[in-house]
Amino acid sequence: MAQDRAEGVERVLGRWRARQGPLAARLTAAIRDAIAAGDLWWGRRLPAERALAATLGLSRSTVVGAYDQLRSEGWLESRRGSGTFVSAAATAGAAPHSSATTNAIFSRMIAPAGPVVDLSMASPAGDQEVAQAARAAAPDLDRFTTSPGYFPMGLPDLRQAIARQLQRWGLPTLVDEILVTTGCQQALSLVAGVFLEPGEPALIESPTFPGALDALRAAGARLVSVPVGAEGVKPSEVRQLLVRTQARLVHVTPTFNNPTGALIPAEERQRLARLAGEFQVPLVEDQALADLWFGSPPPPPLAAHPAGGLVITVGSLSKLLWGGLRLGWVRAPRHVIARLAEQKVVADIASPVLDQLVAVRLLTRADEIGQRRRQQLQARRDLLTKLLTELLPDWTWRLPEGGVCLWARLPEGDARDFAAAALRHGVALVAGPQFAPGEAWTDYVRLPFTAEASQLQEGAQRIAHAWGQFLPGAARPPFYQRAVV
């Protein structure tokens, strides 16, 4: 594996020795240019210095010097115990300002716009009522503009509205048990900051949402992964890992894991909740996609099964309403909410009042909005699966019962190589390794069905065209004739 990785980088670098200057400078420039060109993609693991030196016929110190220079410039980043990776900040051909741990999905959000069908984002556009609710909420500001405008816990009306939403999920909740956050990403970061010290182990699903990986890494956690199956993680495997690693925090997504769409059954949720009490370890359940079911409503959250342990529920209004509102929440016992609120004040003092007023209005119509969103996403899921069946019959996936994406397996090849090839054909995808702590899921890509139907159609055609070029001898869709630039 190490030798293959080194030979792959050698092929990408080409005739790098023909450049001017000392060997280390030539190697540094060649790697930098390969990253800027997209030939070494976001999150790609580079070979160890010794392996690359042997393949290129260099001294190890030459490769070490090149890697160190690229780390200082932000092109590369080191991950403890894992190796050296291409920094996600090194994107779109622009030199990053500093080393970062941002995943490729977030990186696409800050990359310059271009002629690309972006299927790296798994977020739908705002509901049709968002703009109207924003206009109607503006007069409500009169109640608050006579104050400084800081509500670190969140507006009482919004906390009450979120508590009612959780009640509909089968989770009785008091207002004092809710903290409003600036998105679910902040909720995860606050929880990680309160319960983890640098170097402590944290148990997380594989695959999982890259933002959760980022939040735990930022807290300095040592990540331990538990595999996600057709019905999510197995409590027996979680238990074994808790015994072996003594993890200080567990993060799971029981309702429509992102990216697999897996749904943990009700009886397994009870077993998971009991583990929090048995091991006295905080269990964080991510319910960001809980409103997006297509058949029957999902079982109640883990926190609805109290078993003497701490279960913290986090969620978001982004998928139901609109990501632009940047509103999430944490549901936990009062004393935990108080600790998290202290962290939030340091992070951003408080979430925007106007956004919260808009959300209050929208949540009064949560049932209608939720039904509309589910119908929209189910239709797009069905369209995408139809397109993939026609254009890429050798690809495989499980049809999710909810959520926002398909987790598709390639019949051969490395998904990171294919994602780079797809980008050259005008479609942005995220490869499987971005969704795991280590080298895993190299033959998977995530395919969101959140975009408009026309974008899904165009994106699927570009993916099929890229796949035809990626595999020698593969069939090419005869009807796809437009050049993609």
C-alpha cells in the first residue's frame, strides 16, 4: 500500500526534476502545483517521507524539507497517528493561508464559483416560506431592539418551539433543557469542547458526517470508529469498543446517518441508551435529519429511553427550513445546558435575533413544511436512483428511507481518483474517505439528492461521462455529447 501510494504520487509529479533550483525546492513546487491543479485532491494521504524518498531516489531529508515547507504554507496537514494529507484549504488553485482541518465539503463552500454541478453539498435550498417569514418577522424586532440584543441561551419563544418539535418526536422536553446554537456544527463543537480533553478517545461512526469529525478533531480527540451497517451501528460493537478504549464521548446518528441513510431500530436505540448509563459516558445523538423521513416516522430519539446515563441530543433547522438561518440546538439536562452556554458565550456570545424570530414563525407551520420537504426530497431521490440505474448500472447503493443522500459503491477503482476525474468533467463529488477517521470507504462516493431536478439530471450525465473516461473500455452514454468545461 505504501509503495503504491508513493508510485501514484510519482506519476502525478511527472518530470519534476526538470525544474530549476535545489531538489527540495523543485519537489516542493511540483507537489504544490499538483495540489493546485487538482491532481492531488482534498484529503488525499501522501506517502511517508521514507517511502516517497525511496521511490523518487532522494534522501529522506529532502522529502522531509518539502513536506515541512508545504505544511507551513498550508498545502499539507499532519494528523496524529495517520500521516500527512492534502489540506482541504488547498483548493481551487489558491494558496491557503494556514493549515486547516476543514473537510472537502466545507472547502467547496468557500471555493470560487465555477461551471460545476456541485453535488458535494447535501443541503436543500430554503423552503418557499422562508422569505415571507423573514419579512413578517421584521416588525417583531421592536420587542428586542430596546435591549442589547444578546440572548446566549436563545430566544425563549424559539426554545419553546424547539421543545414542542421534540415533543412531536416522542421526547418530552422543557424550555430550560434547550440551548439554541449557531447551527448544529456549533452544537457539536460545544459538546466536544465541554466533555473532551486533548488526546482523549471519542467513539464515532464510520462513515459519518465530516463536520462531526472536524468538531472532534478540533477538540483534540483521538477518534475511534465503529462501523455503520444497514441498520446503523450495533450496540454490541459499541459496547466492545467502550470496554477496550474507555472512550470519553460517543457520537452517533440514529436517524438517517449521513452519508448512508441508515436508521437504527427502536429496540437498538434502547440498548444504545443503556450504554450511556452502564459506562457513564456522554452519548451524543445527532438528529439533524430526523424530519426527513419518506415512509413511516422514525422511532423516538435515544434520549427518550432514560437509563441512568447522559444522552445529549443535537439538531438543526437547516435541512427542514434553510441552512442560511444558521440555527441549531442542544437538548440536555439543565446543568449540562448551563455548561454549554458558558462555552457558547465565548464562541459567539449569542445567535442572531432576527434569524431566531424567522424560525419561530416557520416552526408554527413545521408539519406542513416538513410534509412539503419530504415530498420534494423523495421525488428527487427517486429521480436520482432512476438516472443512476440507467447510466451507471454497475454502481450499487441501498435505497434510504429518509435523509438527503445515496451512498454509492463503485464497482472498481479508487473513489478519490474518480472524484478528481469527475471534477475535471464539471461535477463536484465527495469520496468515501472524507466520511471516516482513517483510510476507509475508498470505493464509495456520496451522492446527495438535494439539488433541483435539472441539476441532478445534468450531474448524473456528467458523472456517467466521467466514469466512461475513467475506466478504459467502459461504455459511454451515447446521448451525452456536449463538451463540459
